[in-house]
Amino acid sequence: MKKTRFTESQIVASIQKQEAGIPVKEICRDLGITEPTFYNWKAKYGGMQTSDVKKMKDMETELSQYKKIVAELTFENRAMKNFIEKKL
């Protein structure tokens, strides 16, 4: 995944500027981004505060850990089933 040069707090701040009435073109020019990038940010982070973004990132990290655990257990389960089938 590509690393962004903007932090989540900077992204949220730019969205809040737009909600305050600053035109999108001006925000994009100041940040050096394209309008589609801004609207992608708005779709992902719109209506959030900086603390909400941190919570979201923490939850995504926790979810990925759970997914790894499930994948490992599924692999072990299949290996045990194959082992038992070969013994019988």
C-alpha cells in the first residue's frame, strides 16, 4: 500500500476547511493534490474528527490481527484433518 505524504489529521483539517466554505480548488492548490484525491479523502474521512480517525485506525489494526489469527487456525485445522484422514 502506498504511503501518503499527509497525515490523517491534515486530511481531516483540509476537509473541515472545505466545510467552512473554502473552495475545493483552493485547498487542492495549497496542498498540491488533485480534486479527485480530495473527494476520495472526503468519502473516507468526511464527518470525522482527528480522534475518530485514530480510533478507526486502531480498529483496523485489531481487525487485521484477528484475521491473521483466524487464518492460522484455519490452516492448522485443515492440516489436522488431512493428518487424521491419512492415518485412517
